[in-house]
Amino acid sequence: MGALTDKYCIVGVGETPHMRPSNRTTLSMACEAVKKAMADAGLEPRDVDGMTSYQAGDSTTSNHVATSLGMRLNYSVDIFGGGSSTEALIGNTIGLLEAGYCKTMVIFRSMNGRSGRRMGGQAPSGPVPPTRAAEDNQFMMPWGWTSPAQRFGMSAMRYLRDTGTTTKSLAEIAVAHRYHASLNPKAVMRHPITIDDHQNSRWVVKPLRLLDCCLETDVSACLIVTSRERAYDLRQPPVFIMGGTGRTMAPNSAWNYSRPEIHYVAGNYGRNRLFGMAGISQKDVNLISCYDAFTFTTLIQLEAYGFCGKGEAGEFVKGGRLQIDHELPSNLSGGHLSEGYTHGVSMVIENVRQLRHRADDACPGWAEGTHSYDRQAGCRQVKDARIAACLGWGTETMSSSAILRGIAA
Amino acid sequence: MPGPIDYSKITITPDFDTVEWWMGTKEHKYLVRQCKDCGHKWFPPFPACNKCNSMDLDWFETAGTGVLHSYIVVTQPILGAFVEAVPYVVGLIELDDCHEADGSLVRVGGVMLDDEEDVAIGLPVTVEFEQTNEANIVVPRWKISGTADNTWKFSE
Ligand SMILES: [Zn+2]
């Protein structure tokens, strides 16, 4: 186990609605998310003295959020990055709290991911005008190979060839995450879908269809981390951080495509650190959030983090294994495929709520931890949820992760 | 063959590490970086050898031939330059003459001149150079150059 296992806790979570469009600034949305997370934890602005965020040149800063909310911070830093950032910043935060740089830290992401800068690269009005191909993009953009779907599609295609997996396995993931979204009042896409719906959806870039791709939404989402001793005095059952990894790289990470296997992803290099630090095995995990920028990213991470063998994920996901009440429920909020897109924070938030036994679903008593487990009635609380693995993804060659433990079940 | 690509809608911006590569394409050379000290080859042209850390580097002129390792078929254009080109195939090409004893190799991307129906993983490909409407920019394209056993095609 890690020296700091269970010593720090996630004590507050909050987010804005997923909007399309928000008609708001990233600063305004971030203030709302941080306020909600503080209220959730039972913290006042004066109790928070650390703040960190990540962005891609598309967001506000900790400086502006703290100023707007009347906080004086002892530590703040904003980093560059996308999907591999949430769990990496949890790791940073543990180190900072342990070293005494601050006592209670906010982690947030705020993005107009649909109405502002779209990660898919497409402007709201259609294909984008003249574009600058600089740095690595010199060797991708001129060949019309730019968006995440186009980049990850290359690895997905080779994976299908090497393993014999078909796109029906990708469909299983889309169906599972959408089913969970149907139980989440906050989710953008709530109509359940079938394997056939996936197979009949239009191509975006072969081998990926529309229903293989995540949503793009305007949203801010926030986590608050503090020490175990402080957590005991706060409003919610604490969720303990057992271990994690931060932006673990595969070899040759800046050019995935010359690696021997372009679908042997970074999680393979983080797996033993993650489970070793947490002191548990995959069998101990009750639920996961498995980064679903695309169905394929979820699929490949199941192998990378050892939930199934190499090349076996296509079979593993069949029969609803990733759905609630089955062996390994994944992305209980609906994930980025169906709830909305936050570059990872919302997946950790959902796991925190599940581990508190307080999934915000249709059960009248959810806020007190009373659930019916009746899926027809809209309950999405995983029964006896104790341990959740957060499996982040940045690219094939970069990923972050965390294992969380609750005490409410 | 895919429709025309409007390169005027992309501003290719070479930097100090890459400008010689783009000059190479003007002479119809497909270059990769090579270490003068240990002979290692790589691409894109990062400025140090990741085997021996030498920064004393050369360029290796490849034969411009390889094997298709993977591909995608873009049906929805993202860049303005490719609006007329869809559907087009981007190939990932494993270069023939960059294999090293320890298994390291070089793969590069490029737009195929062939249509989706003719493309399969495992087929041999060769480079062709396309003059763009920007006088200084010549872009490599790739085309199927033969047949092979054990090819694989994506089927819906
Ligand atoms: Zn060398």
C-alpha cells in the first residue's frame, strides 16, 4: 500500500448542468461548480486555501475564480491538459496537502466544450476555416488526420484487425453507458439505445460511428480534497483516495504510431502502480469509470488496467457486463458518451456519489442514502458500492487513474 | 480517388526541427531523422536520438515504400481543406527501410490516393508527391503498389 493511502479524501463535488449552449463565461460556470462543491462538503470560502484546474487555452483561471468567490489562496496552479488531468491533479493535491502547502484544495474544469472551443475541432457553423499546422500537427493536419476520432480511429482499426473484435463490442459500451444515463436526471442523452441503434448510426470516421463518440457540452465540474481528519467534520461521508497514477506514459508517447502495438496503451504501464498503491486487486473493484471519449477508449482500458486479458475486451463487454447489477458497472452517470463532456471530472464525481451511497437519482431519499435499487423506478445506486476505479485517458500513450473507497455501503 | 484537397486552407508552419523535412518533400524525398552516432531512425523529427541521446543528427532518405499498418476512412470533414475530399482514406504506413535489429520501426501517416474499396491492411504502398497551391509546400501522398497475402479489410 502507498504511504498516503486513505489519508486524503474527496469531500465535496459539484457541477453546473450540461448545457448546449451555456451562454455563459467559463468563469461564471466555474464559480457555480465550486460553490456547489463547497455547499456539498459543508465548507465556506474561507475554508478553502488551494485551487487547481486544467484547460486547453479555453478556460478561466484559479486566480479569477478565487477572486470572484472571495477566497484567499495559499496555493494555486493551472495546468495545460485534457482527459488525463483529473486523477493527475488528485495526485498533485495529495502531495501539496501532505507537504503543507495548503489544507483544502479545489480541483475544477470549466469549458464551453460545445459553444466555444470544440475538442472535435469543428466550429458550430461547420468545418473550420484556415488552420495552422504547427509542431506535431505538421505531420497530421496536412493529411486530414486531426480530430480525436480520427486519431484514435487509427488505433481502433488496428485493434479490430489484431483481435478479431467487431464493432458490436463497441456497441455494448454505448448501450451500457446510455442505459445508465437513462437513470441520471442530469444526463443530456437519456433515451435507451440498442446494439442495432449503434450499428445503424452514421459514420464519423470508420471504424467509429456517431454513437461511438462522446457528446460535447458546456459545463464546469469540481472536486474538493482535504485530509482525513478534516473530512470527519464535514457534511458527507468521506471518500478515501487509496492510490493513483498521473499522466503515466507509454514509451515513445509523443508519436504513438511507431510503437510496436499502437493499441497497447499507457494504462498497461500504470496498472501495477495503481493497484499496488491501493493495496487491492481488480476483483475488489465494485464499479469503474472508464474514460469514454469514445467507446473504443473504454474497451481498450479494460485490458490495460487488467480487468480482462489482452485482446479479450471485445468478449468481456458482451452480455451487459458493464451495466448496473452486472459484474463491472461502468460510468454510472452515463459518462462522456451520454451524460456530457467534462474532460474526466464528472466521472470521478459520479464515483464519489456512488461510494457515498448518494447517487442523485429518482429515489426520494437519495440525499440521505436511501435507495430502492429499482431500476424501473429510476434508481441508479450500485448496491454495496465500496471501491471504485477511475480510469482516465488522455491518449493511447498517456493516462491517469485513481482508486477510491467509500464507507457508506 | 478522393476529391481535391484545398491546401490554401491549412497553413503549414515548419519550425527549426522540421524545415529541412519540408524542403526534402520539394525534392520528392521522404526523409526521416537518423542519428549520426548510433544509426537510429525516427519520425517526426524530434531533435534528439532517444536511443543514445545524441543531438548530432542527419537525414535518411527512405525509398518511400512501406506496408499499410492501419487506416481510417474519413466521412465527415473536420478541416475546411478536406470538405471536397471526403470520403478519403488516411493510411498509417510502416516504412520498409527503417526497421532496426531491436524491433524499432517508423510509421508515418498520409492521405491515400486510393478509394476505400481498394485499401487493406498489409498491402504494399508507395509515396507520390503532390504540389500544393502554396509554391513552397509539397505534400506526400500514398498509393497501393501491389498485392499481398493475409491482408485485412474493415467490414461493416
Ligand atoms: Zn543515437
